[in-house]
Amino acid sequence: MKKTPPLVRLVYVSRNRLSGDAATMEREVANILAVSRRNNVRAGVTGALLFNADCFAQTLEGRRDAVEAVFERIQCDPRHSDTVVLQLEQAVPAFADWSMAYGGRLDDERARFDRLSNDADQATRGAAADSVLALLRSVVSRALPALG
Amino acid sequence: MKTTAVHSHRLCAHCGSERAPGDVLTGLADRAMFADRLAASLSRRRGRSRRRPAAAEQPGGLAVLLIDLDRFKAVNDTLGHAAGDALLRAVAKRLRGALRAEDIAARLGGDEFAVLLAPPTTAESTAAIAERLVEMLSRPYLIDGGVATVGASVGAALCPGGGEVEAELLLRRADMAMYQAKNDGRGRYRLFEPAMQERAEARRKLEADLRAALALGQFELHYQPQINLATHRLTGFEALLRWRHPLRGMVPADSFIALAEELHLLPTIGEWVVRTACTDAIGWPGAPTVAVNVAAQQFQNGWLVPSIAAALQASGLPAARLELEVTESALLHNGSVAIEQLMALKALGVTISLDDFGTGYSSLTQLRSFAFDRVKIDRSFASDPAVARAVAALGASLGMRTTAEGVETAEQLNRLRAEGCTDAQGFLLSRPVPAADVVGVIDRFAIDGGVPGAPIPNFHEKSGTRKRERAA
């Protein structure tokens, strides 16, 4: 009998490569969200996304193979770059009700991760992962659940 | 026009039956298919340009990109071969996803990929896609519950619209650009430039010349005197390797030692150095010592001890007159293997010194790892009395002599003596001289005692090339 892959949570940040003014960027992110929600429902993946002018921060949750597939598709997207994985571990979904919760645009010091690199040590990444998750939780709980 | 894929079905080498072409692991083209497609693209262009010879600005440039993954071996080693294969498949997918339908992506083997950018392609578009590939392929991969990260180095060569380049030459150019990308630190792309070809050719020639140098008798040893600072007497010479090439002239050690190491020629050259130094030294009046540098590579094949024993026996030089200089890095790279060989050499009666101290880790552990007879302070500290004092004190308490290298002025010499150095070597005392002049130098030092401050005749030769004097 084949074992069901475990549930995992992935947290990553990447550099925002969208150009244009705030409204254009919002529109583009709305497109990204629409596509990712459609794909995530099909893949059984949940999560949350926020962005600012510099970077994206996203968490993906679900069966390991599904999360890996969704992540790999996102890595082929030229609208961002320089991905840094902050966390990949077995975890109970924190955004189970959201195909992709949207934290919106957050031009805030708390959301600056542009200095992180793949060479960062485990502790640095762990701390960054925790703060990204906390940030996502706080903005999502303030948002309207109707988005899901 | 529909082109027929002549080579689309080849016979399987193992079973003789037809199989789908391409790379089985990734679904990309394989090496043979890539070569076919490249040749076909180039000949199509040639046909077109013959039909329209007047067309000055032809649009159809194409480009070849070679892509090597950096640190792929580490993924294979740590996550296993299945994960390595999964990573290669993901790389292929990212690659394919970043290209147009008419471009060709191939896996040439192992972690080597290639891309043919179909016309229209310009230098600008090639650079843009190469940059994007480096970044995209360097993003993390999630594989079997782990995160894997590799880098990518890309070498690209363009066949401009209207230009004609043979497939093989285009690939070679891309390969030279790849060499440059790796040499510049990996994780980047380089476009081929003619200067790369010149550099590659110059390097190839230097390599060939260096491989032949020993057989052609182009190496020679020059000898630099070493002076006892208490008695002002000449005590010995350090043998320094020189390469006299009929066309290149005297090649500085800096420009060939690193290459000789890369080509793994140092063990053989090193053996010649020891043999020659022993034979030269046997005839020197007053029985001064001769010091020979031992390279890290010489510790690696197990020949070092027997070859030195043989050189002593063949020349008849008493072991006590031979000194071997080893650097910290040579010890670091060879660990206990090196120490064992040094102990065997010391048992033969040979003297051992730690060379270039101060430039590497300068670790006390290293200094105590073996009972060195001497520590040589690197020439970069000739004007640093604090370092000289510290090392001399350390040397004295560990029972080692301390030699200051690179002494160029009388002030330096006096200060180094005051700080406790026991011996000195440098241009002030004498530059390295050819073997034939050694006896003359010995005579000169015997007459005037080599008194510092009253420099030895000949020392005032212009020392415009105060480069590091290193021997193999």
C-alpha cells in the first residue's frame, strides 16, 4: 500500500520583478492570485501571499508532493526572482480555509526580506520564517474571509 | 516547408530496435540530436544567404548556450542519485519553460545542458536569456522533502545574422565562454569574445611548452644565499626554480608554478629539483646547506621519501646539508600523511623548515604539529618588527631557527636581527644566482663576511622585479 505523503508547510520569499505603478502592480498580483487559487484548489494546496515593492512572501501548505509541484511551477515564473526558502517542514495547515489568502500590499519594515540569501544559516532562516508566518497570519485575520 | 527529421529515429545501441530519440531522463534532446539540429540550422542559414547574397542586414542570428550546474555533485552526494535525477528533470523543465517553442534544449550528459536559440537572436537577446537562465536555475528545488540549491554557469556564442560559423567552432566558442564564466567565479554567464580565444590558445601553448620543459632541459636552479645574523657568515642557499624558454625567455615562477600544479607536474619537477640541487651542492666549498621547496602534491604519491633518499645517495650529499621547505598549506592539505613523511625524512638526517610563515593560517597547532628545525617568516613581514619579534620568540622557545625572508634594506636587516631573527635571506644580501656563480658568491662572502650595512658588491643590481621567488 502506498503511503500518503505527509502534510508540509513551505515558507519562502522572493524578489518582486513586477514593474509599473502601484495600480498596475495590484492588477498583476490580482491575476497571479486568480491563477494560483484555481491551481491550488485543484492541487489541494492552501496558503497565503503578500507583497510589497521589493518582494513576495508566500506560504504553501498541503501534501508534500502537491506543494513541491506548485512551488516548482512558481519557480518558472519570471515575475519574481532570487527565491529563498525559509522553511519546509511537516505542519498542520494554518491557512486551511484559503486556497490562497491575500495579505495585500504591505510597504512596511516588517516585510523587508531582501537581504536574505540562500546562504543564510538555519537560525536566520528559521527566525525569518516565523516572522513571515506571523505577518501572514496577522494580515489575513484582518482581511475579509470572502476572498477564499 | 515541412522539414523531415532524418535522424528522428535512431537505433538503440543495446537492443538494436528503434527507440524514441533524446535524453531519456529529462525528455530533452540528447547530444547527438543537438548536434544534428545545430548543423541543420546553420546549413539552412547558409542556403538562404547564398540565395540572397545582396542582403546586407540578414536577421537570422542564432546562438548556442552551454550550461553547467554548479555544486550538482554535492546534491547527488548528500541527497542521493534519485534526488539528483529529480533535480535534473526539474532543471530541464525550467529550461524548457524559459525558451521559445522553436529553441532547442538538450542535456549533453551528466549536469551539462545546452540551448540553441533559434533565429532571430541577437547578442542582446542572448545575454538576456542567459542571465535569466542563471537566475532561474539557481532558485531552490524541493525534492523528496528537502531543499536543494545548485548554481548555473553559462557560456554563450553567437552566430550573427549574415555570418557563417561552423557548428563545431560555435560549440568551442561557447565552451571558452563557459570556461571564462567558471573562472570568473561561476553562477554567471559570459558571451564569447575573440579575446577568450586568444587567451585559450595562449594557455594551451603554455601548457604544451610546460609539459615539454623538463624533457627539453629548460628548467634551471638559481640559488639565493642565506646568512647567519650572529656570525654574518653564509650558511646555505635556497634553490629556486627557473624556466628558460627559447622564445619566452626567463618565465617568472609566478606564471608557471600554479599551472604546473594544475597539470600535476609538480611531483616530477620536484624530483628533478631535489636531484639537481644535491648534485650542484656537492661541489660547493665550505659545505653550505641547500634548501629545496616541497610542494603539496609531492606528499600525495608516496614517492617523496624514496626519491629524496635516492637523490642523496646518488649525489653523495650528506643528509644534514639538505633542507626541505614546506608550506603550511601543504601540511594542511595532506594532514598526517605529510607529517609521517616529514618524520621519515628527518630520520634520514634531512632538516625541515616551515616556509612562508604568516601568510596562511599561521596556526600554533601547525607550528607544533612537527618538530621543525626552522621557521621562515614570509617576505611580506620584512618591515614588520612586531611580527618578526613574535615569531622569533616563538621559534626560540620551540628550539627552531628563524629566518627572515625578503630582506631588501640594511635598516630591515638590523631591525630583524634586533628582534631576534637568527638568519636572513633577500636581495640586500644577494639576488638568486645561477648555479655557475655560486662559488663566486661563496668566495665573496668569505672575504667581506657579508657585513650588512656594507652591502655586498653586485647587490645593487636593479631589483625592479621583486616578485615572489617560489620554487616547486
